[in-house]
Amino acid sequence: MKAIQNILASLCVVAGLSASAQCDSIANWCSHNMPDEYISDGQMYRALLYHDQVAEFQMTMFGNSTYRIAGCSGAEDGNLIFRIYDEEKNLLFTNADHANAPYWDFVVGSTVNCTIEAQLDYNRRESGCAVLLIGFKQ
């Protein structure tokens, strides 16, 4: 019984490392949508998703700033849908209204706490790592 537990624990570790490596590859691919004039906010927004699962991330966008959000789930664009909500859950933006655009620029007039949801476009991809890169213009 102890041997089976050890094997299962080892398999979980290997699966976790594989998922992490997949997310790293996708983040590297996604970085082509983050030009040099944008500085990363320093956070990691990643989630392993299956079918219709939704990842939720919190962030604050500061007033008088320009932000870029780039979203990827694989080596081709258009696989990831992201939505931005304000504190009252009002939808501020979704890239689904723009053919799942892989990135979008936002000019923020006043500071706002946001919830960003990321979801695979399951018509194009059943499972995978969702990666969001967020940067601001200096």
C-alpha cells in the first residue's frame, strides 16, 4: 500500500512539472505580444484549465496609465477568452467581442480594482494552460 502511495505521489509531481513546463512555453510564446515599451507588472497569471473552467485573477489598474493584457493558450492566437470586470462585476471588456484578440491596450483614467477571468475557447481547445501577461507603459 505504501508503494502505491509513493508511486501516486511521484506521478503527481511529474504531472505538475509537466504542466509548469507547458505554461512556461506558452508564456514565452505569449511574450511576442508584449513589446518593449510595456513593463511587466511582475505577477504570474497562469492556470491549467479543462473545457469550460474559468480562472480568476485580481489586480489593480492605476489611473493615468496605459496597460496591455496579452492572453495565450498555445502556440497560436485566439485560443483564450479574457474578460475584465470592475468591483461591482460590471463587464469592462472582453476580447470575445474582438475575435479573441490575443492582446488589448487599455487607458485607465482612474484607479480601479479589477477581476480578470480567463477561459479557453473550447471550440478551439479542450484543455491547456491559460497565460495572461500584463504590462504598463512607462
